[in-house]
Amino acid sequence: KGFISSELQKKLYKAYQIAFWTPSRKNQKHRPSASWERWLKQKRKVIETVFSVLADQYRITDIRANSISGFEVALDGILLVYSLVTLGLVER
């Protein structure tokens, strides 16, 4: 939320195509429009809610794996179950 380093943002985008969308601060010279700020706040709320559900109900933070591939398999399984439940294809 407080990350606004434009130089690092440009560097990460150039190297890895990672784009940071951050809310602006009141003392910034160039501030985006109010509609952009509202849109960003809505998207952030959705993302935070999904992370909260994954952490609380699906125990995503409690994955115990002995390797990276084991972690990826566990994470893929959790995300698959979450997706199926969200789409209403299975019941929790």
C-alpha cells in the first residue's frame, strides 16, 4: 500500500513485466483521478478477501513441503479446490 518508488517500479516492469498499482499519497505531485483510486480500492478489497479466505479456510499458510515442487503441488491443489467451490461445481 505504501510502496511508491517509481524507479524500482520501472526496473521491475522492464525486467519482469511486474506492474505495481499503488494508491497515491496526499502530498504527491501527480495524482491519478478519483475514479482510478476508487477502482483500485475495490480491486484491493477483492484481493485481500481472497487471500483471507485462502489463509483461514484453506490453510494456505500452513503448507508443509520438503521441496519447491511439493509446495507447488499443494498450492495448486488448494487453488483448484478454491476455484471449484467458487464456481459452484462442488460444495465445501
